[in-house]
Amino acid sequence: MAHAEKVYKVRNGKKTTQYTWRARYMKPDGKLGSEPGFATKKTAEDWGNEQEALIRAGRWIDPDLPRTHFGVWAREWMAAKAPRGRTNTTRWDRLDTHILPKWKHTPLNQITWFDAENWANKVGETHDDVTATQCLTIMSQIMTGAVDAGKITVNPLFGRRRSRTAAIKAKTQAKLKAKESAPASPERVLQLARRVGPIDGMHILTTAFLGPRWGEGLALTRESRGERKEPYGNGFFTCPTLQIRQEVAEYQTRDPETGKKGPMFFDLEPVKTDGSLRDIDVPPFLDALLDEHESRVKGKYLFCTRSGTWWRNSNFGRQVMRPAADGRKALPVSKGHKAREAWEPILPNLTMDLLRHLHDTFQAQIGVKAVLAYEQAGHRMSGIKAVYQHPTPEMRKERLDGLQAIYEQAMANLGWDQIWGS
């Protein structure tokens, strides 16, 4: 049975007559547990008896564990996890830059939703809302791990919805307005592709009409071009495909236990999810253009630099997308550089990621059935329909016909009979 002991206060190295009470109780390992700081003997005894009752019920948590500092537990939790390289890097970036400077020395049992939400909104105001959301998500995952490890009984961040401040909402609206100011159309995409030329233009066209992610597109090889063959009527439905099996990943590596920065990783990795593992059906116009494209590129990869190496995302944006989409000034001949003509803007602020969005917009425009649209975009369809529904050849044919029609109509609207010009 629990009992209480007096703990005399000490001042200037001498024991005084003032005292508090310390609870003493039997821990599961047979050793005496101790918790100081009670004002009365009874409250100390009651607390100790409550601990022994929780121990007998199998619901006891060592009082020292909830006082573990968040930073200590965060590093222990990170060391126990083994996510993909980029996910691990993102978590450490958010921890080092935002989370640990604020929460490193905070005991787990002193973290509240009120404080975490207010802090996250300050991050959202000074940086961006996506970063703030990621920080809260990572904190919640770490706190849930603390619950699973028996350090705390409940995660105060779990399932909570953050209320944004007026400043964050204003920033979000401004970003949405900027995106809406330059809507992509198939005609503008064709103009952009022609402007950069057939090698890089083919990458742009493929992303806009088929929607591979940036890393997935870089990983496509000549061998990635396949064929779908499914029973259809009295025979088979066939169509060309691009097989998404891996992606080129680019990120700063981190030591999984300490978070210390390592060398940059720039290499092939498996795709992120099972939903990303897919065969994208290719419409006839794009299949024919890919046939021509293979004769232009060096090496095994379809979308690469002139020397056959992978593009760095930042380099492709700076050298190809930004001048082509945003426009550029004319430059005269100079040493080592030939003259270049001025380009008017076509689609300011356009990125390869937004071109991937355009592919899914095309699918919605032509009424692609949800089960097929999810599959082709590399998304997971949620709910029971994901189990019961499957794409059919009729659905696939409908999608290919629709994408072909979008391309042909855009070419007609531009008055072009070939994409790359004369």
C-alpha cells in the first residue's frame, strides 16, 4: 500500500522546518516509486494509491515518461522509423528549422493543442501554410508514437483541425488568384512545347497529356514503352503504354538517428506508393511523337539533357520552363553565346507540376470515369468503390479518344499541321 514521507526544504545548505510530502508506491518491477511536491499527506497517499491501482489494471504509465523532453523523444522516434529517403529528409528539415527550436525542451505532457496551433499559425504567416501544416503533422505523428510507446496516454494534436489566421487566409487567396490568372490551355501547351524544341518539348507534352510526376518522367526509358492487351468483344483491346515503375529522386540525405546532413542523393528509387505503380495509356498522336523522339535522344532515358543525363529539377526550371513560359529579352551575339530572339510570355509561372494537374483536368473535361482517372494519375481511389470498380477497355478507349480530340482540336485552332514546325 502506498504511503507518504515528509521532505524538508533546504535553504543555504540547512534543513528548515518547512516541508512537503512525497508519495511512495510499489512499481511493477518491485521497486519503490517516488513523486514529490504534495502539500498534504493525504494527497500524496491518494496519488500513490491511484498509481498502484493503475498498475494492477495494466494502465499505468511511469510518471517520469510524460516528462520526457519532446526533442529527446523526437530523435528516438526518428531513429526507429525507416521512411523513404525524401520523406526522412523532409521530416528532419522541418524538425531542425521549425519544430525543435520551439519544442525541443518541452515535456511531452506539457504540449497542448492551443499552444501548438498558435505556434503553427505563426509559422504559416512567416513562411507558408504548407510548411505549417507539415510541421503539425510531423509533431502529431511523433506524439502518437509517444502514446504507442507508453510515454503519454493521449495525443492532444490527433485529429484536430487548425483554424487559420486572417493573414494566412489572405496569403492563400493571393496564391490562388495568381494561379487563376494564367490558366493553361492545350493551345498554349503546344506553343510552349514548340518554343523549347522537340527534345524538351516532348517532355512538356507528355507531362501535360499523360501526367507523370517529375521524377517518374525522368526515369522513363525506351524500355518503359509497353503495350496493354485486354480481352474486348471477340478479340482484344490494345494500346501503347508508358510503364511507371520507378522515379528519379533528388534530396539531401540525413542520418536517420541524428539528422546530420549527408551527401546529396540523385538516383533511381521505387515509386512512392502502390497507386503510383501503373501503366499509362498513350493516345495515338503521342505514341507517334514518341517514336520520332527516340531517334533524337541519347542514351536510354526518354527525357534528359542533351548529353543523356538526368535533368536537375531546378536547372530544367531555370533553363527551359522559366524563359519559355515567362518570356525573355533578346540578346545580341557575345563571346561564347549566339544571339537569341525575344520571347513574349506564354504561360507565366507555369511549372511541370501544374502541367501534371492539367492532365487530370483534361480527364475531367472529357468525362473519364473516376476509377480510370485515379489509376492513370497514379492516385489511390478511396472507399468501397476502389474495391468493386475496375477500368474496362471501353473506358480506356473513351479516354484515349478524348485526349486525341483535345490535341487535334488545339492543332486546328492554331492552324498547325505538325507540332514542331517546318
